[in-house]
Amino acid sequence: MPDNSAPLRVLAFAGSLRRNSYNRHLIDAATGSAPAGLSLTVHDSIADIPLFNEDLEADAAGGPDGVMRLRAAVAAADGVLIATPEYNQSLPGVLKNTLDWLSRNDAALGEVLSGKPVAIMGATPGRWGTRLAQSQLRHALAAVGALVMTSPQLYIAEAASALDTATNDFDDATRKRLHRFLEGFQSWIHQLRGERRP
Ligand code: FNR
């Protein structure tokens, strides 16, 4: 019987390599906005994930170090939180590339995203809040068997006006939205595990 009083461990990462990424700041804000029952660990960056190539898989027995590190972290987590930018009305190539690596069957860990609860969100300086990127990310995650939370959804539009660039903190209204979103994710994970939320 799983212990549903222990905090759920959520691995969080952003689909952007940019130093001042809104989505990376959103992930950082999530760590400070999580409900008590959710413990967030930020995966530093997906910058060390090379372009997917089946030859690299064969050469490095499963994958390069950056891939193996992320795969192990995903496997150990109760859920995964992804913040995606929107590029050309889709998800960024670096994020799709990361999902392609994670989708592969690891000899020891299996398909780490298959059956994994996942929540997606996104921030953009634009007006539509990454709706199209999230839609395509949801589609790709469904293809790898991830259990993507359907509701609530979190679209941060006009992020430049919600972020204080001196502190890199989002404003109160955004942090409240994040908190409610993460409460929803907590419930979603418990629901999938057949548990009542403590
Ligand atoms: C963008 N951007 C963008 N924004 C958006 O809302 N819809 C879009 O379709 C696009 N398309 C797009 C294409 C390319 C190639 C770039 C570089 C940018 C703007 C994008 O939201 C902005 O650069 C964000 O700051 C990227 O997210 P991070 O890196 O701040 O997390």
C-alpha cells in the first residue's frame, strides 16, 4: 500500500535553453508555489541532451550521460512538470528532442514516461499563452504513454508584464495560478494511484 502522506516527488524542467528563459523562471516559481504535499526538484537543464541519433544510443549503451541522468530522474519521480515555450506555434525542437530520447526503452528503466503523470504549462511574451505549443506537447506525450493532466491548464501570456526582471519572480496573481495548478497536479497523481488526497 503506497504511503499517501509522504510528499509526492515531482521532477520539473523547462523546454528552453535560454539563460533568462520565462519558462525556466516559471519552473523556479513553481518550487516556491507548490502545495505542502508536493516536493519539486528542478532538473537543471536539457542543454546536455544531444540531438537524437540511434547511432549514439548504440555507441553509449542506451544513451549519452545527459540522457541517462534525466531518464533516471524521471524514473524516480512520482510525476513530471514541464514548462514549454512556443516556437512557430509548436513546441521547441530541444524539447521534442528530449522527449524522443526519453521515449526509448532503457534496458534497466524501461520506457520512463510510459504511465508517468505529467503536467504541462508554458509562458510567452505573446498573447496566446503557449496554447498551440502545449497542444502539440500533449499530443507527443500521449504518444509515449504519459498520463498528461487535462485540467486545470496553465497558459501564461504577456509574461514580460508578470515577471519582475530585478528578482526574476512572477507576480502574486501568477503565483496563485501556479499554486492552484500544482494542487490540481497533486490531486491528479493521487487519483491515478487510486488514493485519496491526504
Ligand atoms: C518565438 N516566440 C513565439 N511566441 C509565441 O507565443 N508563439 C510563437 O509561435 C512563437 N514563435 C517563436 C519562434 C522562434 C523561433 C522564437 C525564437 C521565438 C517567442 C517566444 O515565446 C519567446 O522567445 C520566449 O521568450 C521563449 O521562451 P523562453 O526561452 O523565454 O522560455
